[in-house]
Amino acid sequence: MPNRRGQTLTSPAKTDLVITKIEALIASGALQADSKLPSIRSAADQLGVSKNTIIEAYDRLVASGRVASRPGSGFQVLRPTAEPAVRGALWRLLRLCDAS
């Protein structure tokens, strides 16, 4: 449904489904670290959703740290890193070991 400016708004449910699909592909190894995601147009065609839905999904994946936006090159899967809580626990453990 278009908003007042005539832009089509994306459905949060569709965006969540796209994110879940991409995260599953990453987790299964079908999309490996450093591999490129499909172009926005290609992903929209493959998944049967609007380009705006793909843009929103890719933006949220970038914000989550799973994907990087490379200007002129598209979107790329990042290497997994330790979660912040895990990094914090490791840092505290190392400090305790140094204090001993």
C-alpha cells in the first residue's frame, strides 16, 4: 500500500521472512563468508517480493553485523565473530588470569 508520497511500504512480516531465509543460507553454508548476496533486483525476483523489502532486509542484516555493504560491489556476507557477551566474558576471564 503506497504512503502519501506514493512509495510502497514493505511488510515487516515479509522483511522478517527474507532475513530468516538469508540467515538460514548463511548458517547452512550455502552462503559462505566473503560471498556476495544476490543483487537487490535479483533477490526480489527470486523471492517474489518488492525491491523495497529486499533493501530493508539487507539494511537490517548490515545493522546486525552479518552482512557488509560494499559500495559499487553490492552486499557481502561477513565472517562470523563472537557475540558481544561472549567477547566480554572472555575479556573478564583474561583479566582474572592476568591478576593471578
